[in-house]
Amino acid sequence: MPLLLSALLLLTTAFSPAAPTEAAYRAKIEKWRSERIQHLTADDGWLTVIALSWLEEGDNSMGAAPPNRIVLPAGKSPLELGRIRLSGGKAHLEVAPGVEVTHDGRRVQSLDLASDEAGKPTIVRHGTLSFYLIKRGEKLGVRVKDSANTARKSFHGIDSYPIRSEWRLDARFEPYPPKKSVAIPNILGTVSQEPSPGAVVFQVGGREYRLDAVDEQGEDEMFLIFGDRTNGTETYGAGRFLYAPRPGKDGKTVVDFNKAYNPPCAFTPFATCPLPPPQNRLPIPIPAGEKMGSGLH
């Protein structure tokens, strides 16, 4: 082959339209993965969660002393930090005398606590510790975080499958009638009814599959909780999460399994993760996205 023709073929291959498209896609996923790690390792990320205690009606004491209802780490909390009084579904914090506790940067002695049910909960801080209320069904609990948690400091990243653009799948959206809900189980053993806008339908290997989507409060995208044949061997046993864009007027969307990620309960035993409903357990392996790796729960 003449030298000039060979050089031209090399240039044509190097600057073909597909090459920069693939490179741009890989860069986009790498950026997503980097942002995912930043969120996970943030001062209030899931790697900082150290405890979860369910409240009882009446006074729930907090502090480092073992008899407390909500036991905080010794050396990071006084023996008695205060108490949370639960009455008729409402929670009120009373701080022990002389203990510095803040909310929104201001020291507080007494404070009504809003849970995460309606969105942003009331976050209270003491040193490197922070805590807030979560509501799951009819139960109220206190989730405690420590920005200096060992799990955060020793974190070394997440194992993932190689980025493969063939796992970015074109999909169609099949809407459900208004006010339809799907039953979503969780690791607490309870089931909640969550609003579903519809299902995303896609093909793998020439066969069609579907996943019911969930509408999450405050989220622009559709939430997918799914399982597949890699769970428990290569990926997290309880399934993985994924977001998909809302469809355009043409009813089309994208399911990008390169963005499939581990639920919070993979990183802490104090999360209350939803599990894939039966219809969202795919009978095929999805070797894309985050893997189980070492150090996960």
C-alpha cells in the first residue's frame, strides 16, 4: 500500500465521527462516577452514617452513656446530650444544660424536629456529629452521622464494570393511568406504596424487558430500583439503583446501565433501602455500572 494512502487511512480512522462520540460518552460517564464518589464521601455523605435509633413515645434520651435510648460515640458526645420527646407523632429536642448543640449555625437549647417525610429534615449538630429524624411508615427514627467516621477516611473507591456504550439503551416510556402506585419492599421488612408514572421498556439481545419507575419527591428524573442475575456474585445482592430521564413528546427515554449504582445500604447498616419489586428483577445479567467490591455490607 502506498505510504501516502496508508497515512490517509490512518487519519480517516483517527478522526472518524464515531471516535469523538465514543470518547465524549466515556468522559461523561467518568465525570458522573467522579461526582458520585464526591457525593458519597462528602461531610454528610452515606459514609458518615454511624447509627439509627427508632423513637418510642415519650422521652428518648441521647448521649454516650449506654443506658441512653440513642447512644452516641464516647469521646464525641457527653454522657447526656439531651432528649427527644415524641408525642402524637411530633418530636421535640431538649438539650442538656451546658451542652453546645447547633441548628443552621445557631446554638439551640430546645427545638421542634421535622423529619425527612416532607423533604429536608431538621439537622442538629454537636462537634463532628449531626443527627436528624427519618420517617419510615409510622415509625420515627434518629439517624446519626459523623464527618470523622473511619469508613469515610478509609474509603478507597468503588469497583465498576468497564464503560461500554452498548449498555446505554434506547427505551420507550409506557405511562400508567394517573395515581397508580407500585408496592416497594424495603430492608426493614415493610412495603410502601410509591407513585409510579409508568414503565421504561428496552431491549437486550433482541428481547424486550421493562422496569417500573418511581416518582421521587424533588427529583427531575425517574427512579428505577432493579435486580439482575449478577446480584450477589458480581454486584450488590439487594439490587441497584438507576435514574432515567423523563420522556420527551415522542415517548422516548434512555436506560444507561453504566450509571447503575449501589444503594446506601451497601455502605452502612443504618440505611433503610428500598428493594426491587418482583417485576423489576431482570432474568438476565447486567454487567454494567457499579460492582459489589470489597468493604461493602
